Amino acid sequence: MRHEVRFSGFGGQGIILSAVILGRAAAIYDQKYAVQTQVYGPEARGGASMSAVIIDDEPILYPKVRNPDIFVIMSQQGFEKYGRNTRKDAMMLLDSDLVYDRPSCRWIGIPATGTAKKELGREIVANIIMLGALTGATTVVSEEALEKAILDSVPKGTEDLNIRAMKRGHELGKEDRKQ
């Protein structure tokens, strides 16, 4: 099954790393095809940042996301620039601590930034919480594949923190799905 996933937030939130990890989880550990793209520029200085991943069971012939069905939005500015005009059948995970508008598609609010600060003591893992929530709310990649890709991608010495963040996000994604 094909998924086009768009990540957005502000520079410094790990938006590009999130897409790299998701693509790695799909391609290396779930044996799917994956292509990842990103936007560079003033985003690195705090502006709206965007990264995207296409995941498919079949070879991907065109690498650009044209019609995302899943959004992971971590800032209001990111929502305004990359998440406002969504297709009606898309699904959006929002960092409910930083995104105030709501889309016209199905959405799930994940308090990623607050959870990262209060429960894990490090705001920097909010993106990993959002990735965990993505596996809790969807079947885009398996939880096991995501965990392995995170361990491949994060700095040495931070593995435990990042896996705790992923697992907490997974719980949050599942909780919202049940409501």
C-alpha cells in the first residue's frame, strides 16, 4: 500500500531526521520501497521546515510527494505553510502543544513537546514521540522497524531516551485512536 507522508515544523525540531528515520524503517526493516525528500533554506534558522517520505510496496517511479495522505505537523507555522490544504481523506498528527488550528481532515492531537519536557526531561525528543505516535495511529511502518531505525540514527548515548520517547508516542497514538 502506498503512503505519502509529509512532516512539517520549524527548523531545529528534527523534521528532516524524522523523515529519514521513517524512510529507513520502511526500506531497511519493513522491506518496502521508500524515497525521502526535504526542503533546505531559511528553515534551518527557525522557519517552517518540511520533509516528506513516499513508502510503497511497489517501486517508486517519481520521488516527489504530490498528494500526501499522512501529515505530521509540529508547529503552527508548519501547519500554515504545509498542512492547511489537505485532502479530506488524509490523516494528520498534530503536536497539540504547538499547533492551534485544526485541519478539515481527520486529525489526532499528540502533546509531544509537553510530554518530551515533562515526562522525559528533553524537549529535543518531541519528534521521536511524534514518530512513535505515527506507528500507534497507523500501519505505515511497524513499531519494530521504527525502533531499529531510531537506534541506527540517534547519537550514541541517547538510545534509551529516544526509545522511551518512541514508546511513549506509540502509547499516545494508540490512546487517541481508541477514542
